[in-house]
Amino acid sequence: MSSAAVDIGDHNQLARSVSNSMNLSTSPNATFQSLSSSHGARNAAAAAKQLKPFATQDIKVLLLENVNQTGRKILEEQGYQVEFLKSSLPEDQLIEKIRQVHVIGIRSKTKLTARVLQEAKNLIVVGCFCIGTNQVDLQYAADRGITVFNSPFSNSRSVAELVVAEIISLARQLGDRSNEMHQGIWNKVSAGCWEVRDKTLGIIGYGHIGNQLSVLAEAMGMVVIYYDVVNLMSMGKARQKATLTELLGAADFVTCHVPELPETLNMIGKEQFQQMRQGSYLINASRGSVVDIPELINAMRSGKLAGAALDVYPNEPGGNGDYFHNNLNDWAEDLRSLKNIILTPHIGGSTEEAQSAIGVEVSSALCRFVNEGNTTGAVNMPEVSVRSLTIEEPNHVRIIFIHRNIPGVLRRVNAILEDHNIDKQTTDSRGEVAYLMADISNVNDNEIRDIVQDLEMLPGK
């Protein structure tokens, strides 16, 4: 961004304006480098001419929970100030940190509640370096003009492969045999051990992970059925079941791949365990709230289930250590005492490949948003994108105005802009939130100040 645009008032005041309503991008006096071709640029020639909306060294980024170095590198190459921490932070410490930053990157442990976001005076965007976004109060963020991105499919293969490994491990009781050998016990048995070929796998939730798993399971000779709340095209020979009950009664292995929603709370409970086949297996690598774990313990003890694998839990520690005890979840000791149960610490997407891909995907989305206002892939905002401004478009400004989707706002915005030449304008809404992007040419610093002030005064902002 040019020095003229950087000098618009106090920087913190400008950041607050951006976080609440708008993003200004004028032509630079000097050439800035855009995203490299490895993560989103069209070509090297275009990259040298793309504009950025701020003096990038003023953008403060906080990355928590050991975000992969590929993501950190992309953000640092933009010239942003990047602070990196390996763990999550307690809420009070998080509040102190978040007050100063424009961008925050998190994984699944950091909770961005309304209380936290209320203190984030400069924050304009959140990057969830994972699939889930339930750790963020998405509606509150949207109401404050804070855009949230995630990585919906970059770790799908890693999760699917973990589930395949658990299917075979449960069928052969590998966890128990390994533990026994570590204790010096030689226990060579075949009773209750099975091949997975010709067994039926029931997939609950046939999204990115369910699709991948379906293909892998069929390659091992399994019969695949699935249940989803919408009708979806099957992969290979997989067949969709009309109801969850129908799937549970037909599957030897049941695996859950659904988001955390009110509808999925304790989705697998006492009634569902009763509907499952005698001696079947349950796997949950989705969200900890999906399975009623006390009822799972009862089903294991009664012999209804022959085994289970859990990678997620209702309450999970904020970092690594000796934490998986009853003071975290009051059934933890009972769960750990069961035979043929695989317990892993939320590692479904924890592979080098997945974390690298997530780092690239989310960091690139953050850069496109900060540099261009592009919301493609946002989970709580309308998806709006126009081409980047270039150095060949002098004295341009890009306005991004986030407002409530109520009658009359667009008319008033256009009244503010009517004396200027609008090169491009687009708008979209998502629920109660609307997102407007407009590029205006031939504007000076004073006019930009006036536009900012007039937009800030609009009702519905």
C-alpha cells in the first residue's frame, strides 16, 4: 500500500475500522510481492504488480498450537509480524494477546469465545488450521466483522488412513496383544480375531473423509454402506442407507465422521448401541460429543461391542502431558480399563503431509483476505472475490463494508460512493451478515477519510 494510504489517521484507528466494516487498498508507490506461485499467485509477472491493503509490516499475526512451519513461512514472507507459540493459552492470557493482533491462527484447543472476541479490538480474521470450527463463536465473530477460515479437506486422507488402521487393529486385537508383549506376556490366540475382507463398514457422514474411507475400505474387500442427512453420490459400490437405524443393524464396523452440532450430540447413545450388531465395533474420529462414552463403556462391558477406537473426547487437555484421568472426564479410568479399545489423543489429522497442506491452505486464505479482501472459503461470511488491484491502476481504493443484512443499507452506501467512479462492485449476504466489496478510482487521501467516516456512521454497521 502507498504511504498515503498507510497514513490515514492512527494505525490502530484504521485497524479498528477494518475490523468493524472496511478494508482500504490504494495503489502503491513501490512494488510489493504477492503470494508466491506455490500457493495461489497466477504468475510471476502478475505477482510483482498486485497491491496490498496495508503496510504489511504493521500486520500482527499470532499463531498458537504449533501451527505447521509451512503456514508460518507463507505469512512471514508477506512481511507480517508473526508471533508463534507451541501451545494454546488460558483464556485470560489469550485475551491479553489477542487485543494487539489483526490475525490469529489456532487449531482445536484454543477457544475463541464471545468473551475473548469482545476484547479483540483489532482482529479482522481467524484461521482455524484444522477441519472443525466449533472452537470459535462463529456468529459473534461475524457480527463483529471478523472472518473465519478453516481447512475442510486437507487432512481427509490422514484421518481415513487412521480409521483403516484401527479397523484392522480392532479386528485382530492388536492393541491388547501389543500391550501384553510389552508386559512380557506371550498370548498367541485366534479366538475373536477376524479378517476385514467381506465385512461391512458403516460410515456415518459421507463427506470428504467418508469418501476417502469408502474407497480405501472397498480396496480391502469390505462392503461399504453409509448414512448421511442428504442424498449423496456413492463412491464405487457403496450404498446409502435411508436411516441411521438401518445402517447400525447392518454394519460390522461403524465409524463416525460428522460435525459437532446440536443434532449430533450423543448421536450414538444407549438406543443406538442396542441397534448395533452383537460383537460389532465402533470408531469415532469426528467430535468428542458425538458418542455417549458412559454408554459405550456399558456396551463394551456387556459384550455388545467387541471393540472400539476413540480419537476425540468431550473434554481434551490444552497440551501434552499426564492429563487423561477422571479429573478431565469422570469416566476416563473406566474407559482406559477396557480390553480391545484404542485410545489416541486427537491425532486423526496429525501427519506431516496433512499439517503441511493445512498450513498452506489456511495461510494462503488469510493472505488473500488481508491483501485483497477475498472471502472465498470463509465459514461465517458470504464468499466474495474480485480480481486484485494492480500498480497499473493508480489512485484506486478497495472498500470492504461488512454490515447487517437489512433494507436500505446498500442504498446509503451507494449514496456515499455516488460521486466517485466505481470500477467494480459486488455484494453478497449470509444470514444476517452482508459483505460489500467495491473498487473506486481517482480518489485522494481526504476523500478516503470522508468515505471511512461516512460508512462508519451508517446504521446496521
